[in-house]
Amino acid sequence: MTPQTSTLKVPGASLYYEMRGSGPVLLIIPGGPQDAGVFADVAGHLADRYTVVAYDPRGNSRSTFDGEPQEQDLDVHGDDAARLIEALGAGPAYVFGTSGGAQIGLNLAARHPGRVRALVAHEPPSMMLLDDGVEAAMQKFFSENSLSEGPGQDEAGPQDGPPSFEPSPEEAETFARVSGNFEYWLAHGVMPLSLYRPDIEALRGRPVVVGIGEESVGQPIDGMGKALADRLGSKRAAFPGDHMGFAPYPDRFAETLHLTLRGA
């Protein structure tokens, strides 16, 4: 399904977004240096039930700054998401965010609760909520996702060069765009997104579900998700795959997300 594309002017930047389908709005927030393109397959599987809106967070791909690149700020990201939901004019939205995008979703739900019908935060790197071992967990998480000591790739980006399969023209284009975001993200985004501490008091009692990949159980990201869910007193949901489960399993991932939103 070919998406309808548009941009929204926000203070200091312009946000690019793609819209598919019909029904209640489901806002998708990519993680790290990702953009809307990595969720094209998942969006296609949900478009019969939702108006799926995926966007490039400011600084990534087609969401450009008005001037020089700025350090990422979770409050600014949260405000961007709230303004996008408002511009769609459909009332509160379902929200899905993954990795750093989950951190943005948590900021959005805490600071703009009236814009969020329910939030699924998939594998948020909420390192600051761990009771102990934060430094070790950070090192292990970064190392496992090619982010330790002079990292060159994102936890949600391409692993070890070009894909081993023959990509479609759309996939190749997305790969090239996302690869071009690494320098900005590593310089300005990885630490703000990873070290953000969600506002537990503001989020407690809100419809928030923490998603964890079935293949991530026992890994540092699993402990971070559990710490968040425990402090919120919220549900956890098992999603297919690992930190990037939406890529190899878009149909199963989409169905899990739909059932999780219904249950939230």
C-alpha cells in the first residue's frame, strides 16, 4: 500500500510522516536513527484496522532542522509527537514506540496524557530505572547492539553491512537513509535517549504496556523493561523476535501489537 506522505512544521524543524489505512490513529515512533520506512511492512498489516501514521523523528532522514543540528531532547521529541497527533485532528491516538522511540512515547504519555489513548513501549532502554548495575548493563547493551567504544551502528539499524538478502528498491532506499543518520544519532542522540528517566509518577495508572521480544528474555533490555513495568504496575507483552522483531516478523508483530492495544 502506497502511503500518503506529508510534513508538519514544528518549532525548529519539519516532521515528515506517512499515513496508511483507516480507523483510529496509531502513531508509530521509530527508535535510534530509524525512520518511518522501517515500519512499512508492519503498517501494511495494520492498515485495515488503523490509520497508521509513522514519522521520522527530528534529525532523522526527512525530518530536518531549520538550522544546525541540535542535541536530542526528550521533551522536544514528546512535544513533536503531541503536535503531530493534534494536527491529525482525530483525538487521542494509540501510540507504539520502539527502543528510543519508546522513550519518546513515555515522555509523550507523561506530559501530554490527553493525546494518548494507549501506549505500547517496545523494549525501552530505561537504564536509569535499574536498581544497580546500571554501568554494566549499559556496557553490555551497547556492546550487544554494536554501540560500544566508538560505535558505528544503532541498536535498530543495519547489522554488519548490507542485508544478506536482495532488498526491494524501497528497502534499499530505507537502508541508505537510515545509514545516513548514524553520525547525527551517535553524536547527539544515543545518550539522551538511553539515559532518559521516565516520569513514573505521571505515568502510573495510565494505559501503558511494556513490550519485550521473546528472544530478548534474559538480556539487559529485558531487565530494563521489567524495571519499568514493575514501577508502573503495568502489563508486559511478549512480541515476536528480539529488539528488531518487527523487521523479520512484520505480520506476527502487527497482530501482537493489535491485540496488545485492544487489551490496554
